[in-house]
Amino acid sequence: MFTFRRIALLVIALAVLGCLGAGGLYAFNRVTYANQIAETTVPAPTADQIKRGHYLALAGDCVACHTAPGGAPYAGGLQLNTGFGIVAASNITPDRDTGIGGWTTKQFILAMHRGIGDHGKRLYPAMPYTAYAKVSDADLTDIKAYLDTLPPVNHAVIANQMPFPFNIRLMMIGWNMLFFDFGGAEYKADPTQTAEWNRGAYLVQGLEHCSTCHTTKNFLGADEAGKFLHGTDLDGWWAPDLTSNTRIGLGSWSEDDIVTFLKTGANDRMVAAGPMAEAVTNSTQHLTVPDLHAMAVYLKSIPASDDTGLTPVPPTDPQMVAGRAIYGDNCAACHVLNATGVPGMAPAFVLSPSVQAQNPENMIRTILAGGHVAVTETNPTGAAMPAFDWKLSDAQIAAVTTYLRNSWGNAAGPVTADQVAAKRQQIGARERN
Amino acid sequence: MTSPIPRRDLLGTAAALVGTAATLPVSEAAEISGHLPWSASAGTPPPAAPAEPYVWEFFTADEAALVGAIADRIIPADELSIGGKEAGCAVFIDKQLAGQYGQGTNYYLKGPYRPGTPQQGPQTLETFAQRYRQGLAAMVAYCASKHSGKAFIALSADDQDALLHEMEGGAFYTGPVPSSVFFNQLIQNVREGYFADPIYGGNKDMAGWKLLGFPGARYDYRDVIGRRGEKLDLEPVSLMGRPGWNPA
């Protein structure tokens, strides 16, 4: 018969074992880390290498996270809301005290490939090492060579601002075992595909880390198996489906549509806004057209996500009738009554994947708060959408969104006033006048 | 030779200008690239439509009743549309007088003071709020003297019209200016109230726009521009929408 004492003993024994295990793991961690980063002399990087490194750093869009709003580029400090707590991006300028100036190239590669930082400290996967694991040693060596040429900025960042228990970095060892260790490896070319396809896959899966935003996440924030680029919510924005799904993905886009979108921030059908505008401005616009085309070829080859046919809401529905009136009076000046839009400026809504997205939050928030098209070298005066929060009620925005989602060949679920009210509150939009 | 501007004034102004030039700030022009210096919600939205029941902000209850009655004689209700009072013209004027318009904030009210020409627009130091306060008081007094103590609102429509005609002819003074000036001000403001966007308090249910066939604050006519000579019957749109925007 179990007595209280026996249970207590058992608990103590388990606790001791646990502590020993954690301590051992920690010690092992420190020893292996020292071995992993031990480096012999490395030849000084060539100018060409640094140039390549710069290009690759742009492809990786390091600057997006490793720069605080208004702060020095690459000096860190941006707070990322992971859903589990705040992680601040680190300083990756070559400052020896607060940046990565003292790091060896091997140390850098270990962080990028395995998520193991200074002194064996586990990084949080907010830093997408799960994607960067695909990047070759040679490319990472060049990126480090480029980062070493940046002006060192002394800027100490408190990276770990997670609440307990997520602030225990060693927990990431378990997370990696579950979601990363068996899959995370350098990109292996698929010999059955073309060199261009492989280049595209390397960029999409690796440096461009598209899956970080566009892949459905499980309850622990890891990519859900079998949902690669199926679209997901990211901090109040919907990162859309990038599979070949013709209704909600890239199935109806040509390779050139994708290239133009990533190069200029807009194409004849759609514009990049929100977080994607930043990705285009900071990263994809700087890629060469051959690299972008390779990405397009690869993206177009991703099998379509599952999609059940939907019947559009009938035009006689009260939401559709009101939505049509609102659209004609407010939206048609730029988006045109037959929804053909203005190429490169105002998105078209005919058979539109973004309009039909599983989650209508991008449209709701853009109608509420307005938005900006990505500013690029080819499109330097990115168009803007005005805010309608002061003008349209929740029911009216729900009606016009429902109308968009079910007109011009689109078919998608209706939107409720409650959804709009929640979004209005979430993004701090104004109340209607 | 006489100069329209005295020489001493001119010299004084020139000296002041030289003094200003020396202290002008360095140009703040900047080259902008990589982003647009504009945010979608930066602008101030137009004012919200007045709440019901309306609480007078500038007029006393008596003044409000008087302005309503005047508005109903300037734009009387008929078989085509509602009158000025029901359209909310007094509410519109009240809101204007309580705000920047009433304080004359967009007028230059500093010296030098000289009589101007009619082409130069209003040449007075009194604000529109003061003009209304003085003008309505003078009107009350004039009406009482002409109609043995009766108030304007108690007169018959014909008597009201007759009094307004006298006012138009400058029969009495409203503060420093003849009553004709105040009369023209009333005509102007009642019209504005009848036809301005309903968010400003008048033009109830866009009655003024429906009367004219004005389609309101629409952005785009490309889909109807080809339909020449045809009555379009477009429902007018206020800055805050129209009934058709609400899901039934």
C-alpha cells in the first residue's frame, strides 16, 4: 500500500534525477559547444565574398528583425511577440561586447544551423534557424564576412523577455528534439528537378524562410507537418497560402506574376502590404530576377492545399446588397466597379486569392486602418489606402468584406460584425464617428 | 501724387521685413526615399453628426427659435421639400458659430484698420458670433417696436416676410452694420445649412441634395459617364454614408 512517505520519496528521487539530468545536460552542452566552435585560422574574406554575403544577408532579411524601430541597422532590439512571450532580436553588428564581433565563423554557423548561440545558449525559434539550417556553410561564411564589415554598434539587448517557464532556454532542447533535430539539415538538391527548381527551393526553404510566416503552426509554435506554406495567422495578419491552390493560393498566378510581385512590391493583381511589404522592401526586391524566377518555379510546384468547394453568398443577401452600395461609393474610385483595380497600385479583386483567404483579417484591418504598398526602387511612391474606421460601422465593413469575398468569381465565407469589432479593438483602430 | 499707402507705413513694413529675413529659420527641406512620410490614419476625420436630441451650443433657446423661424421663411416647406427649420439650418448655424467660423479664426483681424471696398469681402472687426448675437437682439427689438411687443415667431408668415424685407433694405442697425449686412449673412448661412453635408447638422436626410438631384460625396462616375441625357436617380451620399449602406 502506498503511503504518503513512499510517494514523497518517489517525488524527491525523481526531482534529484531531474536535476542531475539537467545539470549533466548543461555541462555536456558547454563542453560540446567549446568543441563545436573551435576554429583554426580562417583566410581573410575577399571583396567578392563580402559582396555575396551582403546579397545573401538581404535575402535572409536579417535586418528586418535585427533592427529596432528607428535604431541602427543590425544592432538589434526589435521585440518579437512570439505568442509565448517577447523575444528581442540580438545585436549582430561586430561589436565585441554587445554584438557578435568576438564570434568565430563556426560559432555563427552553429547558431544559424542549430539555434545554438553564445556559450551553448539555446536560441528561440523566433530566430528561424529551423529554416536557416538549409543554408550552406559557404553562404553562411560569406554572410558572416559581410556582417564583420558593418560598423560595430554598442547596443546591449536583453533578448529573453519570456515569462516562466518559457524563459528557460534549455527547454528548447526538447522543442528541437520534437520538431527540428530529425528534419533540420542542410539543403540536399533533388536530382529529379532542374537546377533552377533546386535554387528556388534552396532560397524559399532557407534564407528567405517563407515558412516562418506562411506555414501553419502547431500549439507549440512549430511548423505543422504536411502544412508547408498553407497560410497562417501571424500577430493579427494573415500570411496567405502559397501553394498551388487556385482559389486561395498561388495557383492562378503565373511565374512572372510572382517575380514582379517580389521585385516591385505589386503586380497586375495584388500589392504587398503589411509585413509582406517589409519583406519586399527589405529583402526580395534586392534579389536578382533569375533568383526570383527560381523561387517562382519552386513555389508553383508545391502541391495545392486541400480546398472544399464553396458556394458564393447570393447577391440578394442583405450583406451583399449593402456591400455593393458601400463598394460603389467608397472603393470603386481606385479598385474600379468591376474590380479590375489599378495595376501596381490598387489590387484587383477578380478571382482573388487574398480576398478569398481562409481568414479575412487582412482585408478587415486594411479597410479599418488603411495601408501602404511596399516601397521599392522600381515602385518608389508605393500607393496608399486610406483608413475607413471613422466612416464605416462594424456591420458595414462586414458587409463590404462579404461582398468582395463573394463577387467577381470569388466564393468565401461571410464576415460578421463581431469579427470586425474584434479586429477594430485588436489593432487600436478608431471608433466610427 | 498721393500714394494709397502712406510712405511712413511702407518704410516701417520694409524695415520689419528686413528684420524678419535675418531670423528666418534654415530650410527644413529633406530628401525622402524608401518610405512615404504619411500614415493612413494621420488625418483628422470630419466631425461626427450632432447627437439627438440636439443641445444648443451657441444660441439661447429664444435665439434658436428665432433663427429656425427665419430659416423657414428663407426656405419655406413646400410640395418639393422640407423647410429650412426642419432641415436643421439653425443647428448648422449654431454649430458653426460655436466653432472656428463663429470666432473668425480664418479672418485677418489685426490692424491697420481702414474701410475696405465691397470686393475686399467682409471688412469688420466683429466676429460672426458677435454679429449674430447683436443682430438677433436688434431684430427682436425692432420686431417688438413694429408689432406692439410681439415676437417674430408669433407673427404671420406675411408679417414675417415683410419684416425680413425691411431688414434687407437696411431699416435698422445690427450693431455697427446696417441690417442688410446681417440679412445677407442669414441668407448665406441658411443656404449653407440646407445644402452642406448632413454631418454639419443641416440638410436633414440629404433633403437639399435630393431637391437638386446632387449625388453627394461620390468619388467616381466612370460607370455612368456614358449615360448621357438620362436621369440617373443616384441616391445621394453623405460623408457618413447613406441608408443603402446598412444591411437590411
